[in-house]
Amino acid sequence: MARTVAEGAVACADGHRDAGTGRQDRSGRPFEQLSAVADAVLYEGYLLYPYRRSSPKNRVRWQFGVLFPRDWAQRHGPVEPGVSGSADSWYQQTECLLRVRRPGAVVRVRVRHLQLQHKQVEETGPDGRHRPVAALRLDDGTPHLTFDEAVPREEEFTVPLDDLLRREFTFPVHGPAGEHTEVLPGGAGRVVRRCFEMHARTAVGAERLTDDAFRLRVRTENTGPAPDPDATRDEALRSALIATHTLVGVEGAEFVSLLDPPAELREHARACRNAFTWPVLGGDPPPATGDGEAPGTGSARPPGAHLLLSSPIILPDHPQVAPESPGDLHDAAEIDEILTLRTLLLTDEEKREARATDRRAARILDRVDTMPPEVFARLHGAIRSLSPADPPAGDSPARRPVWWQEGADEGLAPATDAVSVDGVPVRGGSRVRLRPRERGTDAQDMFLSGRTARVAAVLHDVDGSAHVAVTLDDDPAAELNGWYGRFHHFRPEELEPLGPVTDGQDEPDGRDEPDGRDGPDGRGRPDGRS
């Protein structure tokens, strides 16, 4: 970890700074619980299957949490602030809520990012001089390729919360310049790795909201000199922070979820301004008690956490890496089993190119090629939890044949079937207001909260649950979506009836009727989402 000095702070031998006392922090590693998820964020999209330089998707890289020098970013923008870190910017701001549980609360902040490292292959000429080349193959057939790598960097500092309430603290974030040369066998050439100096700063402040509730603000800015205004993005990346994200830990306090805040802090949560980042609670999720109470609190208030991850990628609270995953494949949106199988099918020549592209790609190939059968078998899938197979007696109609038996579809009429919502029958033609769940829904549905819609069909899933297909009232393409059968799907409990279907209301004409057999959307998707 880099050793740096902050304004109002004393440097510690290991780079961990205590801005309040100057004491070296030897309290352990509070961020260890976040290390796997944080590393997945750090290297997401770093190098994608098939892990070769020649692959088109590995020619446009560095898509998350990129902070350029301000002048360059504004000249090539501007981009309106949002929670997504996939837009280039010059700063990243996290605002979160915390509750103090005892006096003397302490805040720890760790800023992590990648620093670009250019790997240049140089060939030795007849005159002994070296000239840069895109690729070089040695006498034994081993290829070496010019490519952009990255070096992980992080800065960590500690500040008492009381000090943050009095003034804002600013800490430097630095990536040093450097050069390393590797001589290739036989004098054929060399590989030169260069890093270019990078400068940034992180400001941390806090404000009191209630007797025990506070808003914490962490803002990281690229303060480096601007490159040539006409520089390309690849050239400007040399002085950028890449995959920037922030880990925050507290002692004597706990963070409040911004995704599911308690009622008394809901307005304060809405007032938090997060730019190019998405803060979520970290660490293990709290155990469910079955009665809606947080363990040990004696109230319905959701429990907080002592760790927070502010990521340029949208995540849920308490994100976890699947324990079955044997290592990072740099593509968390893909399925490990599929990527592993595809990687195994690469030809020998493709594997040679991948190994020459990047050392992380070589480690992926080594792991896949030597993966034991029992480890590979675990990638096939896992059941995290089970629900009762039978609904409560009296709450369901007569049992239908299971989906694979003949006659399972008999009697199903998605356009006219009804489902009861708050005692109101909802069927094709009903109007409803959308109320997506705060937990367990997807981000796109959350944006539709409060919108009104018209029901197109009631669909039955293979597990016996119901889903309601709707079109949005204010969607200009609603009629076209209905024609093609493109719907939004919600569970009945996510809807608020606006009244039953009455005579004269439009009824579905049959053109947009999903068949309800393969899944809620007629295309075999069990989750009921468009």
C-alpha cells in the first residue's frame, strides 16, 4: 500500500493514516470481508473471453469508474451525474448515512483503483538498438504482444467522526510513474512496462442530521494536469484512475441502507447525492428472523452494517461472490460454467495468444486447464434456499397437473384469467399502479414505481405462481408493444388496483395474448421479467 501524507494527518509506516491522533492503525483489516467483491469490481471487464488481444471486445476497454483529468473530461463531455459509473468523469462522489452507537466513532476510508501500465514489446535490431513492435515471436515459438495492463493502487486513511463534523479532511491519492524492463531470451528483444504519474485527492466530510444520524460524504477527484486537449481517450487514460471505488468502514457506528432505509431516515436517504457511484452495505447479510425484526434490536428497523462499498457498478446490499466460483473471470455478468467450458475449447494457438496478451489471462488458462472435476461440477449450480412446495390450504384453487404432464395447459386463458389483488379481481383490461418491491426486484422495474399501466394478461408460471403482464399508460409504444407481445411483468403483490374492469373498458383483442406455457413471457423465462 502506498505511503502518503494527508492534510492534518501523520504518515504511518504501513500507509494507514490516523488523521485524528497520528497513531498507526493496527486494529486489523476491517475490509477483509469485502475483498472478494471489491476485487471483482476492480477487474470487471479488465479482459474478456476469449482473453486475446485480437478479440474486438478487448480493443475497447476500461468502462467503469474512469476518472480523467478535469479539463480533458469536460472538453470531451460533459456527462450529467448519475449513479452509473460507466460514464467517464473527473470525479466520483459518495454520500451515505450512518448511525452512531457509542461516543468516539471512527471512519476508515479506502480508495482503490487501477493505474494504466503500458506493456511495449521491443525487438532487437542488427545494430543492437531496440525498436517497438506490436508482436514478437521467439525462436521457440513463444509470442510476446504489446498490450495495456494495469496496476492496482489503494490509499487508506482513518478519521474520527467528531473531527469530520468540525471540518473536511483532504487526502492525496497518487500513482507514481515507473518503468520496468524484462529482457527476452536469446537477446531477441525486451518488454518495457511503463506507468505514467497520476494525481488525485479524496475529501471526506460529515454533517449531523439527527441526534444519532449523520451524512458522510467522500469525494475523489482527478487533479492531474490535463493531457493534450486533442488527446485520444487511450492517451488520456495514462493519467486516469480506472475502476475507481471506495470502501468505508466505521467503528462505534453502523451504516444505513440507502436501498431500504428505515422510515424515519427515508427523506434523508433520498437527499443523498451519489455521482458516478452506487453505495451499498457490505459484509455478510444479517440472518433472517422471520418476523421482520433485526436481530438483537427488538424493532422492525432493518439492521445496519459496519462496512460500505461504493461501486461504479450497480449492486445490491451485501453483495457476495458465489462460493462455488474458483476465481475471477473478469465478467461477473456471465456464468462461470459457460466461460470455463468456452475457455477449455480454445485452440492451442488461441491459448498461446491469450497467454501472451496478459499475465492475468495466463492465470485464468492455468486455472481452467487444471481444474479438478469436483470443482468444475460445483459450477453447474446451487440451491441457496428452499420455499414450501405447497401454498397454505384454502388460498389456492384446485391443484393443476404439473407442467410436464399432459393437460397442464388446459383451462389457462391468460387474457381472461384473473388474480385477486387486495380483494380486487385483476385481469386483462384492468388498470393498476406499479409498486415494485424494495427488495428482490431488478433496477429497471424500480424506475417504474408509481406509474400506471393496463393489464394485458395474467400468466401462470411452472411453479404455480402468477405474474401479471402490463403495458405502461404513458408509453408511446404501448400499442406496438402489445402487438408484438412485449410486456413488463410484475407479481400481484407489486400492483395497486385502480378499479375492476367495467363494461366499455378495452379488452385484449387476442393479438397480444401470451401463451403462458413456457414461462411468464412465453419465451421460457421463469423470472417473469421482459
